[in-house]
Amino acid sequence: MRFLFKTAYEQDIRLFRDGTTAAWYGVLAVIVLALPVLMSRYYIGEITWVFIYGICGVSLMVLVGYTGLVSLGHAAFLGIGAYAHAFFLQHGVPWVASVALAVLITTACGIIVGLPALRMTGIYLAIATLAFAVIIQEVFTRWEAVTGGFAGMAVDKPVIFGLHFDSEASFYYLCAAILALTLVLTQNLLRSSTGRAWVAIRDSEIAAQSMGVHLPLYKSMAFAYSAAVMGLAGALFAHKIAYLAPDIFSILFSIQLLLLVIVGGLGSLHGAVFGAIFVALLPPTIAILRDAIPAAMANFASATGIGVIGTIGRGIGEFLKKPGVEAGIFGLILVLVILVEPAGIYGRWVKLKLFFSTFPMYKRDSFKRQKNYMRSERLR
Amino acid sequence: MTFFQAENLAINFGGIRAVDNVSFAVDKGEVFTIIGPNGAGKTTIFNLVSRIYQPTAGRLLFEDRDITATPPHRIAELGIARTFQNIELFEHATLLQNLLLARHVHRKTGFFSELMFLPSVRRMEIEHREAVEKVIDFLDLQQYRDALVVNLPYGVRKIAELARALSTDPRLLLLDEPSSGLNVEETDEMAFWIEDIKNLLGISVLMVEHDMKLVTAVSDRVLALNYGRPLATGTPQEVQSHPEVIRAYLGA
């Protein structure tokens, strides 16, 4: 077991806990850099989705996981970012300026949507953001001059300062770099007073207020920052999907984003990335399995001579091809995560790490929470 | 100069007058306790002082400044910190993060410098940490520094909340039933902490408390309330032997 001996306060505010942790992140960076060389274009394209969803995850994590404000309308921010970016690109605005403008517009929308959040919490806020998402989707459909309505809107490959990001691998690197930047900036906020104020609002508004946190200001800031990051993700999303249509930014997509942070693990940036891996890679995994399972079982059936296994395999393949199965699997996993591991994939990860670092002395009860004490509700 | 003064404080909740014409003054460097039976309006007075409730009538003065209209998030900035009757710590954060949050009023960095984590932010963080470590040393909380509050036992949480209030560098400390839920030893210990806060840190304390042993041990002056009205003010002994107070408690 590693023991960290601390000798300076500086050690507690570092980006990486110690040299070993930094080295592991270095290894991860090398793997991310090397993947395009090792994998086929199809897989690189799918992993690019992980990065884009990762940025979305960071956005929602700040709001839901750290500030405790639930939003069911974040796909709308993604859409605003995507459409704004596409619109500016079409009108000849350079890429960087276009992204900056898209981020500014989503930030403004975030502040406006955040205003009711100053008075609402929990389910009421979720409903308000849901309504916002419905309205925005309608705007995407009707405002044909800007969005092209149902006809959609084509988005070109990014060109940044004359550099063309038209190959799958170059766009992969662009998304990876922006995700890394987002993670670092967000971590910076979270390790300073703004981030602590957000966490304070999540855990006890009344105490946060008594400690000097201006609740409306910090809630608006959380909404604005979350929307800004979502806008950034939207710009990349627009390039990745190449063709924007209003029905992409549906309520279901908002719910999927919320699922991302819950499955990943609320209250950690790792969770945002883990959740993104899950959400982005589940559909291709299902796609691979629906061909691989029948094939493997047919092989097994012909090798052993038990014909019924081949039939079952074909049945599974047929089942996985049915529409709605993917959504069903998403839902099932969400229910299982909430029942079995409320801390999400990140929670499992922490337990796994502790298991190996304390082996063979690991105790399951290390993570058992003692009973929660009653908190005063009468001031709410 | 008055240090802290409440003048003719009153608040109505619908038809109920929870606090009715209460006046008291806390002098610098004293421990002033409010006692009274359940529902007497003690915590309501606290919520009035920390500006969570808006008084129907009356004035609040702190260091000659009228704070009757100050918004609640500005109270800590002025030098008034409080604890809660039912512990309102930030449970899913470590004790250290809880205490650092209390330094919020002393931050000098803005959103964008924090986004970039500029050297100024780094210096500020170290400064906050040094201030917080002093409180940790003062209250002997070293071993719980990195523990999540959810995992701390109740007695430690009580001290942790005291530590969080002290981390704001207050001049007036409001303690809402510091001994509730504590056993006899922990209550004795709490009495020592309160004395130390008064004598070593020079912080004035306004306290609501039921445990008369703790009240007599630490209070300089006591105000007894019943049904939102003041019954008596004076030293703990005077108030305890006051006939009105005895009647309120024993119902004679």
C-alpha cells in the first residue's frame, strides 16, 4: 500500500496528487495519442464520440453532480451550440471565432434558463428545464432562416488557422485536446473557491448562505458555466454529425446525458468521462454483439453438434436487431446502477483501487455509510 | 459603542407572534446565552440575527451598523458566524473542504483567475489553508482532516461545525444548541472549547442552550424567554432563581 507523506500545503492543491498519479495520466495520454495508429477508422470515429460526450458530461456534472441542480434540458444547450456554430461557419466566420460566439450564445441562454433555478429546486427545476428543451427544439424546427428547419443543415469539416481537420484521426485529436482542456479548466474551478461554493450549495443551501455564499450568483454561474461547456461540445458535435436536424436534440437525448453522469458517478469528473465511455460505446458494442453472438454460437453448435444453441444464438441476434432494444438496455442499466452502485462507475473504480491497494486487508464496510442524521427542513 | 444589540425585535408567522418585543445586547468578549422552554423562540431569534427571517419589527445593530436589512450572505462578511441546531455541514465533502468553504468571505480571486488557476489563486489557496489549519490545531481535528463528513461520528460533526464557523474569522459566534446530541463528556468538552474561544480567541458568543450545566459553566449573562417574550436577564444564577423562569419551566 502506498502512503503519501505530505510536507507542504501545496501538495493538496495540485492538479495531480503525486508523481505516480501524474505518470499514470501520462500513460493514458500516450495511449490516447497512439490509438489512431493502431485502430481502424470506424473505431477512431466511435472513440471521438467518447470525447464529445465527455465534454457534455463535464458540463452536466458541474450542474448536477457538483451544484445539485438537475437539468432535463441540456440537449437544448448542445443544440444551440451546434446550430450557432454551424450558422456562423456558413457565414464565413473563422472557426475559433465561431466557436467562441457559439459558447457566448449558449452561456447567455444558460443564464436566462438559470434565472428560474434561483427559485426552484429538484423536480420543479427539472420540469422547467424540460419545458425549455421542448421550446428550443420547436425553435430549431420553425426558425428555418437560421436552422434550415426539417431540411437540416450541413456542417463542413473544421478548418482552424488554415489547418484542415478532415480526416477521422485529426478530428479525434482535436476533440481529445478540447476534452483535456475542459477537464483541466473545470478541475481548476473545482479546487478553488467557486467550486467549493457549488458543492456547498449542493449539500446545504442554508449553511452555504450563512457562510457568505451568494446563492443566486453562484447558481447562475453554475448554469452559465455548464451551458458554456455544453456549447463547446455542441460545436464539435455539429462537425461530428455533419448534418444537423431538429429531432436530434430531443428530450430523450437530454435524458441520455443525465444518464451519462448518473452511470458515470455523480460528483466526480472521472465519472463524467466514465459515463461518456459507457454512453458512446454501448451502441457500437450492441452492434458488434448482434453479429458476433449468433456467429460464435453457430460455430459452437456446429463444433459440438448441439443444433439448439445455434437457434438460440440466431434468436439473440434477431432480438438485438429490434428497434428500441438499445433504449431498453440503457434504461435497464440505469435502474441497475441506481440499485447496485449509486456512486456509479466511478464509485466502483474507487472500490477496485482500494481493493488492490489494501489487498488482502480490504473491508467491504469501508464504504458503508452510517445512518444520516435528520437535518432541519423547516428553513426551506 | 454597542457590540451587538437587538432592539424590540419581533416576528409574526401568520397569526403567531414567535418573537415579541425582545431586546438584548451582547458586549464584546462575553458569552450571552438565550434559554427557554421548547418553542420559546430561541432559534427564531438566531434566524433573525443571521437574517434568514425578516423581522416584523425592531432593529439589529452590529458594531454600530444597522444590519436589519443586510442580505443573509453578507452577514458572514461582517464577522458573524453561526452553527445549526441539526448540523448543516457539507456532507459529501471532506472536513478540510468544509472549513475552506468558510474562507469564502475572504476570497480575493475572481472566476477567470480561478479558471486558469493563476499564481494569485494558488497563493490565496495556501493562505486559506494556513488559516484553516490554525482552527484545526485549535480544536484538535487533525486526524479528521481528510475524512468525508458523512463518515464522521456525531460528536465530531458538532466540533466540525464549530470549526467551520471559526474559520470565517468571526467576531461574534452564534451557537445553536452546541450540546444537543452530545453525551456528558462531550458536553464538558464543549464547555472548554467555548471558554477557550472566549478567552484565547477573544470572540464573543451568542448561544442558545438547554443544558443548564453548560449554561452556568460558560455564560456571563443569560436571557430567559417564554412564548417569544423575555422573562429575565442577568447572571446564570439570577435567572435560574427568578420566579417567572421557574414558573415557565415547572408550570407552577
